[in-house]
Amino acid sequence: MDKQEELVQHAKALSREKRLSILMAFPETKLHKHLKSLLESMEPNYTTAITHGANELGKDLVIVKKDNIGIDVTAIVVKCGNIKGTTAGEVDQVKGEVKEILKAGEVKKLQEIESQVNQALEHPAEIATIFRGLPVDKVIVIVAGHFSQQARKRLVAEVRVNHEDIRDIEWLIDKFTDHYPQIFFEQEVIDFLQDQINQLEVKHWLGGKRINFSDYYVEPLVAKTLGPQKLDARSLDALAKRERLPFSKLKEIIDQNRRLLLVGDASSGKSGALVRLAIQMLRDASANVLHGDEKKKPIEMPILVSARQVLDTESVESLLGAIAVTSELKSRMVLKTLMVDALDEVPSANRQEALEKAVRFADELNANLLLTSRKIEILKNIPKGFTEYELLPFQVSQALRLFEKLVGDNKDKLKVLKSGLEKIQFKIPMVPLSLSYSSLNLSRRRRRSLHL
């Protein structure tokens, strides 16, 4: 189940009365923004624009459908609150707005309309201005409240609006639940967290094929390092008896130890593991929002940066400047964990400075610090305050799971691969295979042979 499906399930778990009260509590101008997101989710190939705010006659939103057949323009009139047929003023106001929309620009030629639409689509910043003046094919009235049967009959009889083009709060509840459930769970927060997750999911070698990193992720194992060891039977026995933990356990270990150093060989998958851990932390933050009470709680966020970024940044403010958030969201964010990747990729003369900056930034943020690196000279002695763990090479079973996820239904090649790996394991059963995401991803020829 993907994240959107989870949100839908959470929304459906709320009582209908709760969802109704949330929707009816929005001021009209804010509801316009949510409706735009809803309509874009329902019909991503259409262009939707908010044309103006409340208290003005005319369109609140416009939907333009442009295809090889022609152009259809639909105007949306939005009203908040219940509308009853017995209250003449309320219905008359809606009637006036609908008539105003339908008569505006009726004499425009199709060629002129096409020119305006094309201009708007080429210049997104001008969409609202241009769409405001377009003649429309039909009008949809959306009421964030109950629209009585008597009011509907009057509107249908007196202006060019069909019964099915009058939508009320029941329609809104159903459509928001199925297509944009974020609105029920602090929409701005959920959208922001999901956007951060999406950015991490596609930053990998299969991202261009619309495959998420999590789709082929296989969790590695980690073990606590034992410090400098002599190469003798006793030290080898100690290494063999080390407790091996799933990488995801590092989240709990970081909370306990505050400063963590993760080392591993080149191409062992350190960067990928950090991405996965950041995704999981963001999902946990999203789940906390979904299951939270009415009180707005702090949002615990990870931030993932490279050691080079840390070296080139003078302050925490600059480091966080790339995260685009509103002031309200920023006030609720708590940077829980600072992840700094690839200290070894910093020039050797600058590594100590990068390490010290990472520690200083984490202290200023009052955040946990997770630092990754290959085994380099500066780390031969564990830095003060750090607990050191090692990312272990894949075992045969992990390598097989990874190949299964990568080749999918390509069963013949998978069968050959399994046979070969099992023979290797049979001959040297105690030696783990040094296979990882990175080592598997280097060769384009290998990817083509697997039809990836």
C-alpha cells in the first residue's frame, strides 16, 4: 500500500461528521486552494487556476481542458455554508454569479480563445489573469454546506446549470476522501512531508524509470566496531560473534547515543542506507501527524546533507535555507537528526574542519548526528563522543533478494543467478559476499543484460 492509499484509509477511518466539520470550517479563500489541489488530483491533465478571491462576482476557479478535439472551459463558483431555497437572497446571489459568468465574453471567437489558452499555458504566472476573461462552456456550483432540494430546483430552472453540476458538502467529503485526503490531516504538513519523501525516493539510478528507491531496497546489517584489532584467532572470533542488527535499528541507537559514526567499504551502500533511514523518519513524522490529537505537535524532521555541503556552509541557517517551508510550518519543525554523508569524499586537508562543523551544527540544532565515511585515517580513533558502527557486506540471501527485486519476472536469469551464488556459498559458506546497491549499479552493461 503506497502513502496515498494509507492516507485514504486514515481519512475513511474518521467519522463522516468529523470530515464534514473540518471542511466546513475552512474560510472560502483557503477552500479555493484546497479545491484546486483536489481538482488537479482528480484530473491531472487539465489546467486549473484560482481566478480571484471571495466577495467578487464571477469565477472562483477555472478548469481548462485542451486536447486535439478542442478546448472546454469550466467555471467553478464556490460558496461556504448551507443554502436553503426559502432564503431568496442566497439563491439569488448564486444565480447572479452564474449569469455573469455565462454572458461574459460570449462573442469571443474560438481562435481568440485558443490564443489566450495557449498563452496562459506557456506562461503559468499569467494563467489566473487570462482565464478570468475566458467564456465558459459550463458552470459548476460547489457548496461547502448543504444545498436544499428547493434551492437546487430554483437554480436549475432559472439559469443554465444542470442538477449534476451542483455539488454540496456530501460530494466534497467523498471526493476529498478519495483523491485528496491530506485536507483532513493538516494538509500543509502532510504535503510537505510527502514531497520530501518523493524527492528522496527518486534520487537513484532507477529514478528515471519511475521506480522508487524503497521498491528495491534490501535492508543491510550493521555491527558495532571493536576498535583496532590484531589479526589473530581471538580477534577473528570476536568479530564473528558481534551482534548483527538491521540497519533500521540505528534509529533507536542514535536516540540513545546522540552521536553515531557509520563506516563501511567503498560501494557498500552507506548513502543508500541513509536515504532509506531518512525516508522512514519522514514517514514516522507523517504517521504522528495522522494519529495526533487536536493539538498541533512539533514535527520531528531529519536533514540529509553531504559532508561537502557542511564544509561549504557557514551557518545552520544557510544549511537549512534550501528547505522551502512556510513560516508556520518552520515554527513547528524540530530538526531531530542531522545526517552527514561521505566524510571521505572531502579533501583530506579539510576533513577535520568538516567533522568539527558537523558536530557544531548538530549542537546548535540540539539534534542527533549520524556521520558516514569509508575507513579513513582521521577515523582510526573514534572521535570523542561518537559510537561507531560498521555497515556489513550483503550475505548471499540479501544479494538474492536484491536481484529478485531488480529483475522482477525475469525468472530464467534469476534461476541461473541463484544457482551460481549457491555454488559459491557451498564452497565458502562462512564468507559473506561483498555485494551492495552501489556495486551492483556501476555497470551499464550489467543493467542492459538484466533489461533494467
